[in-house]
Amino acid sequence: MNELITNIHIHSTYSDGSGTFKSIANAGLDAGIDVVIVTDHNVLVKNAESYYRKGDQRLLLLIGEEIHDRNRQPQKNHLLVIGHGTELSSYAYDPQLLINKAKLAGGLTFIAHPFEHDLKIIGEPDISWVDWSISGFHGIEIWNHLSELKSVSPNWLKLLFHVFFPQFYPHQPNSNTIQKWDSLTRPNRKIVGIGGSDSHALKMKKGGYLKTIFPYKYDFRCVNTHILVPNELCGNINSDKQMILNAFYQGNVFIGYDYPALTKGFRFSAQGSHSNAQMGDEIELESSVTFQIRIPQRVECRLICNGRIIKQWMNQELCTFVANEPGVYRVECYIQYLGKKRGWIFSNPIYVQKPNG
């Protein structure tokens, strides 16, 4: 399998971001990633998907959308949609209708920043998802890089520190989001987890001083979604886009916090008596299933089943575990960085099912 480093949930000058598509793509090239997916607020920009190149590097820029009801107060229920070909923001007033329309349009839907805090000191509200009566959505954003800033900046001193030294604030996904993800997948229902940057490259001007808060290049080196695809990018936008969307659809992805150390090369797989599986796949349990976890460097690794830690390894690069029970199995890895243990890798699950009959 080939691995593509993808950054999703990005805002440009078409909504509340500061960068053009070209500047966003160039930042992605400088950060060494392969794909960026721009998701401006309630606007689907047509005919803008393109390859960008710098030397031997090539990056594919794709267009999605962050859709929400602008008239709703307080603001809630933001939905990331990718792969659709038609504007859908007119349906934002009804989240279930929006999900249904996106599916009919061939789109994949991901709940954005499902749980987050407000940031009262600057008047920034909590924009969590609140309508959990919905169904049919494809996945959730389990780690939103910008959203986490709200939860770790309770006062001006902390906020300013994180603005000027952003490498100190990412710790791990919101615990409520992880718990919700586990509860949603526990019935062996596939709900794909992704990581989003929510990158805006906001400009702060004070007197004659201008600072870009969390530049695109910085964000693209932080919370990424790594996708596993059968082939390298061939240069044909339509076929490459479909391959990328299929990886998101299947859940053949993991979330990596790439700033402390690059997470590329992580693998989580399962071998049964007659079949194999990777992240996002289902596998039938016969006598047992053997999990294999390959980690780019020696760190703490946890194997989770149905939301519960069933095995933990310290300072390991290769971990194996034999499972005898059906369930939803996923992996978390933690790394020491700047004096703290931080979330590093979060896999999508492998769904171990009871034998038919």
C-alpha cells in the first residue's frame, strides 16, 4: 500500500482564511504533504481542483465544504462534506436532510469538532455538534487542531503563549469525542475517524506589527490524516481523487500528529485463518485473529477494544496481539515531546466479527 499525507479542513480567502489556493498548495509542498482538502464555509468552489508542483514534489488540492446554518444561534452542527459536486448549503437548516442530500450527491460527511470548549476571553463560542439524532453520516473529526486551542487556553496568558509558541498546545483529541466515537462504533458500525487542521492562517495586526497565527505550513506539519491507497498518485485528477475518496470511505486512514516526529509508516493490520485486514476493514473471527502494529519509532502503544484498553506496550516499534473475541479494535500511540506525553497516532478500527452461521 502507498501512504499519502493529507490535510483536511482548511479555509481560504473564499471564506474566513487568509490564503489563496495557490498559497495553501505552496505551504503544503513546503510542509512535505501530498494532498490538501480545502473546506470553506458554505461555498463549494468549482473548477479549482488541481495539481501543484515544486521541483520533484507534487501536491493535489481538492475542494470540499464546511456546511452549517448561518442563521442558527448559537452556532452548532458543522458538517464537513467531500466528494460532492453540487452546492448543498441551502439544506444546512436540517442536519439530517443535509446528510441525506450529500449522500445522494456522492459526498462523504464528517461531523466537525464534535465536542469543544468556548474561548470566552475573545468571544469565540463553542461550536460543538448537538444534534445526535442524525444517522447516515460517514465519520467524525476526532482531532481538530485549532479547536484544541480553546480547551487549553483558559486565560490571556495561556492564549498568548500558545499563539507565539504553538508547538506547546497540541496534546491529544478531545476525550468526549473519543468516547463518542467508541460508542458509535461499538455495535460494529463503521464510523471513520479523521483529523483536521481547521487551518485559517489568521492575521493579527497591532499597530505596525502583523503576525500570522498558525500559518498554513505549520498547521500542515501537525494533525494530518494519513491515507492508505493501492497506487501512487498518477497525475490524473479524477482517478486520483476517486482513489483518495475511496480510502476515506473505507476508513483506510489514521490520524498522525506529525510535528514531534513524522508518523508516516505506521501500520495496523490483522491476520485471520483465511483473510487479512487493515484499518477500516472487517475480518471474520474463526479461532483467533492476530494483530500486528508497526510504529515508526519506539513509543507507548495501546490496543483498544470497544473503548477499553486491553493491551499496552512501552518503548516498542513492533507489537503483536492475538484476539479471541469479536469487537472493534483500534490503536493509540503516545510520544514524549516538550516535557509532556502527547497523542501521536490514532488508528481507525479493524472490525472483528463473529463467523456467519
